[in-house]
Amino acid sequence: MPIEEKYHDEEWGKPLHDEKMLFEMLILEGQQAGLSWTTILKKREAMREAYDNFDPEIMKDYDEKKAAELLSNAGIIRNRLKVKAAVTNSKAYFKLVEKHGSLDEFMWAYVDGKPIQNRPKTNSEIPANTELSDRISKDLKKLGFTFVGSTIIYAYMQSIGMVNDHLESCEFCDE
């Protein structure tokens, strides 16, 4: 099964509450900016290894030496701003947890714990961002996060199942 199909069928649009995976997906969505999701999926395992399994406790202490190591790793996204954002966001994560308990509680509170079911008929009906993603983006930026623009956050909301944008014709829409 192609990597994109496996991701679509098994992960995308399914409610996610695992704190570690929520943080990983937030970092990956930021890494994806300007690239295809296929690129991210192909580099996902290498990125997990390079970023210490996206453990914010470890990532918050990354220094210039670690940043240089990441930037020289051909298996990951080697963009200086995105590497810096991953570190910045790991630090901001702890501010969020201090204020809101967890990333899970923070994100899912916006939808009262229930996924938004859009059921679009065509891909053209799926928005790039919404008023809700605008609000979440602003709230994350206030907490110190970067690479969390509204479009990135809408994609994040889809990836963690806060929004189910599986097409009406998709057999995975109701799962």
C-alpha cells in the first residue's frame, strides 16, 4: 500500500488524543509548510530518530551543535527556520501545558471534545483554513509557537481528527 494511502486510511481524520503523537504531528505539520505531505511521510521515521522521537523534554535543550547536526542530516527537512521552529515549539509546549494541562486538552477544548464532521462532496469544498484555525493559530502564537499559521493549523486539525474532511464518498468517513 502506498505510504499516502496508508496514512489516509489509518491516521488522517481519526481522533487523536495521545500527547506524544499530538506534539509530533504539530511539528510535522510545521515541517510540511511549502512541501508535499508525501515528502513528510517519507522522511517521518528519519525525523523521529533525528528529533529524539519528538520528545519536547529533550528537544527544548537542543543547542547550536544539535541544530547543525540536524541541518546536515539528509534524511530530514533541512530548513534552518523549520529546525529552529521545532526547538522553539518544544519550549512553548511547556508553557501550553502549564497553562492548559496538555496539548490534548488545549486542542480538543476548541471543539468540546467532538470532531467536526464536514462531509465534503469534493476536494474543492475542503477549506485551507477556517475561523477556528485562525483562532487556534493566534492562541498558539501567543504561547510562543512558530510555524503555526492558520493553514498549518487547519491541516493539523485534520491530521489529528479534530476535523474530519474525508469525502462523503470515502469509506473511511464514518470511522
